[in-house]
Amino acid sequence: MTYKKLVEEVSEMFKSIGIDDARLTPSKNPAYGELTSLVAFDIAKERGGDPGKIAEEIVKKLSEYKSGMISSVEALSGYINFKVDWMRYSEEILKTVIIQGSDYGKSNIGSGKKIIVEHTSVNPNKALHVGHARNVCLGDTLYRLFCFLGYDVTVLNYIDDSGTQMADVILGFTELGYPLNPEDNLRFDAYCGDVVYVEVSKKIEEDPALAEKRKNIAKLIEERDEKYYKLNREIVEKVLRDQLKTCWRLRARYHILNMESDILTYDLWSEVFKKLYEIGAVYKATSGPKAGCWLLNLSFHPILSKEGDEILIKSDGSTTYVARDIAYGAWKLGGTSKDFKYRVWIRDPWGGEVLVTDLDGDVERPIHGAEKVINVIDIRQKRPQEIVKYALELLGLRANRYIHFGYEVVAMSVKDAVKMGYKPEEGEEFVHMSGRRGLYVKVDTLLDMLKEKIRSEIRDKHPEWSVEKIEEVAEEIAVGALRYSLVKTDTDKMIILDTDEMLKLEGDTGPYLQYSYARACRILEKSSLEYSFKSPIEPVEEEKQLLRRIAYFPEVVEEVGRNLLVKTLPNYAYMLASDFSKFYEKVPVLYADNIELKKFRLAEVLAFKIVLGNVLHLIGVPLVEEM
């Protein structure tokens, strides 16, 4: 039995006396019990009377009900508190968790329903930096969460292969003499981003003629010119393969890669524009700086109207990215008559197929009818995303299902920026990253830096370990440190990267959780006894608190599925590990007073290991059995 089943049992008690909604919540103070009902306050508000006396009357009626888990019901100042029989409740918790194992906390609430999660969507002209990694880790956590809740989840990655930034790179290769193959074994994504893109951007600022050439190249790519489109696609795919290697290193999965050039060729926009025109939502400006442009009328929107109407088609006939996003959003919500074809482009390290849009593809994968379409995009795109959602609403689509999952940016601590050669200005507290300036921390660089620190510590602690084992564990700890640091913070707060903080074995870090998991593994390995669900004595308070936290895990998962507050999962993991630490310090396991008690406490350790493993899986922190 978990917390949810306990709630169901108490709810049945109330129904037996004619109360359908008991208004149950976890007790704020465990001394008063495990559950509290606020129903007496509701009755007093509706019918009048003293909540305290109403609660006492309800308790008298409830005392006649025979309950399996409830040991007593008490009224206190209008609150109705339920205490449990911990001998039975602990047995039911452990039995449920250990029998279900990796399925504990899973749900079928998403059975038969679809979710779309789009994340990453990094321009294919550079290596991923840690700002992109926050997007990847948040998006992948949402994917894992909704799979855990039983939904059919499709992960999209939008590849902007036809924008100005790609034209910069192609200009470098075709006009400025940059070789297609980098020297010194530099990865191709890093070469394009750190060398070609940065240097070409500087040259364009110095030479207006190059800007005109770039504009022409962008146009030729969009028109699928044989020379430029072919070269562009070749570059994009080479960069994308390297980018995906980084994402896979972070344990992220993808199902569909939507190439913008293919989306333009399918011409979803024409169909969407026609509908917007027919309902009078767009108009062509005839005067002023926007003359000749088609704009979306925002005058009826109470907030968006304050900054004026939005350009969808420029005076030269080209579409803006907001227009393309509206068309793409309409496709996601099933609001277009056209659908893409795909081909299998690559397989991920776990054997899964990764599809890419292809005009001549032989694979179809309809995604219409999703309960939610979650778009993981940084907070700076809040207004454009609100415009997209408003346009979808005007089109008569279920715009409430289109969710902008926004997050703040990632900056570098000055300390880490200095390590990479940056000269800070006086008083500067952190450094924003910039691809054009070449100032950013690549994900792989950061992981390798973390890994080197860990590798050194492991060698000192475990000189008997093989090189392969050291590499494997160091990689898992580095990935865990980074992923945890990027999902534990409120999404509306900026993260300032600090590599020293991420690796601490104490406090709110990924390695601390991995160490807690490894500690549980070590305890279980040292014992030759089988575990037992039954305790010979009532659990002490440290045991109750650990079991209480374990029992609540399924509620946590469903809660995050409802409110999308991802940080709840890492916060729960940290509190669970903290409860286990207190348990470990105060409660003897291997040296318990008698065998039966030892068996019971081994079951508690096993249950903790299972639940921590499950929540770490949800946030993508690798499990480490020995550190």
C-alpha cells in the first residue's frame, strides 16, 4: 500500500457516513497522523456551525468503521487526523515497492493518449553549449515523465537548416576558402561553430558586400538550388550527427528530426495563411516602415497588442520565423491537410530509429490528436510563442494544448569564463554566452572537464579498478552532475554555471544522489540474508519518515505530469536521499538487534534503492552502484 491507497481507504470511511469529498491532505505534522481532512471547515462554511464540533461529530461516526490501516481518528480544532498502524502500513509499503520494482510509481493515466515534446532545436552550425543542454535535459525529462505515466510520447527536434546562420557557414566554405575538412581532428560541429561561423560573422560586419552574398545564399538554399542546397544538406547532416552524439551522451532520445527546408517545401504556410486571410486575421500594410508586409492583427489581444501587430510576410515575400512557427504549430495540432514523409536516418545507441523528413521518404508517422504539444524554448521567445498560440486559437485549433515550456538562460561564472581565456570587466558577476563571439562552454568540453576531475579521485580511491571501469563510472558521474544541475532549478531562474559546485558529494548535487544509491547497493551486497516485509517492532521515526517519503512517490510523479513543474522530481530525489542519510546514521541495519529486524531494515534499504533509482531515471541521472 502507498499513500494513494491510504487515501482511498480513508475516502471509503467517509463515504460510509455519507461524505463523498473528504478533502484529504498529507498531515503537516506527522505527530498528528498521516492524513488530515478539512471537510469540517467546508461543512461549517456551507451550513454554519463550529468546525471543531462538526469534526468531533464526524469522528464519532467514523469510529464505527473497521479500517485495515487506520489505528485512530482524532479531531483537533476542526481538523480530522488519521494515524496509521505502522506495523501494517510499513509492510504494505515495502511489499508494494519491492514487488513492483522499476514499475513502482508508473501509471496508466496516459494510456491511449499522445504527447508531443519538442526540444533541443539547435541551429546545425555549431556544437551544443550548456545553454542548449538545459533545453535538452528539461525536454528529455518531460519525455521520460510522460512515458512513465503511460502516454505515447513523440520527441521532435526542429532543425533550422535554411536560416541566415547556415548561410554564414556556406559562405565560408564557398566564398572565403575555408576547407570542408577541419585540421587537428577537430569535431566538425565545433569547427563550424568555433572557427567558420565566428570568423565569417566578423568578416561580414567588416564588409557589407559579404552580407549581400550571404542573403543570396540563404535564398538559394530555400529555393533548393542544386549546388547550394546539396552542400548545405551535407554540412547540416555532418553537424547534426555530432550534435546528436552530444545529446546521446546526455542520455536524450529523439524520434523525428523536422528539417525546416523540407517544411518550407511542403508549404504548410500557404494553407495556414489562406485560413488567416479568410477570417480577416491578417492584412497588408500600405504605408509606413512596414509597407508591403503582411501582418497578424493583434489589436484584439489585451497584452500582445501593446507592442503592435506582428509581421508574418516581409515586403520581399519571405516569411518570418513566427509565420513558420504558426504553420508548424498548426501541423502539430492537426490543423493542416498535409503531413510529412520520413526516412530512417540513423539509429540511436539504444537501437531506436530516428526519422528525418524526406520528400521521397517511405515512412509515415501521424502525430495528430495529442493531448499536449510541449515546446521547450527559452524564455526570450515568450512573446513569439504567445503570438503563435494566439494565431492557432484564431484558426479554431485547440490552442490550450500548445504549451510553451519556457526556461531561463545559462550563464558562466566568471571563474569558469577566466579558465577559457575570457577577461572579465570590473564588477562582472557572470558571463552570458554568445555563439557569434565564440564565448560559450561546449557540453562535451564541460563533461570532459568534470570527468577528468572525477577520474583522478576514483584512481586515488580505487587503485584496483580497471581503466574501463574508471572511464565508465567517471562518465556516469559527470553526466549525472550536469543533468541534475540543469533540472533542479526553477525554470524561471537563470543558472550560473559553477563546475566546482556540481561535483560536491554533499548537498543538493547529482553525485550526492548517486553516492546515496551506491551506499544502498553496498549495504545490500554486504548482507547474505533475505529481506522481510514484516517488522518485529514498530518502526522508529527515521524509518517512518523514509517510508512516508517512499509511499508518496507515485503522487509526486502524477503531480508533475499535471503542473509540469519539473524541479519537483529532483527536489523529491534530494529529500529522499536526505531521509535515507538520517536513517543510515540513526538506524542499524547490518548490526540490528535481531535477525528479523535486520531483514526488515534490509527491505527498507532495498525499497529506497528502487525508488531513488526510479526518480533518477526520470531526470536522466545514471545509476552508479559503486563510487
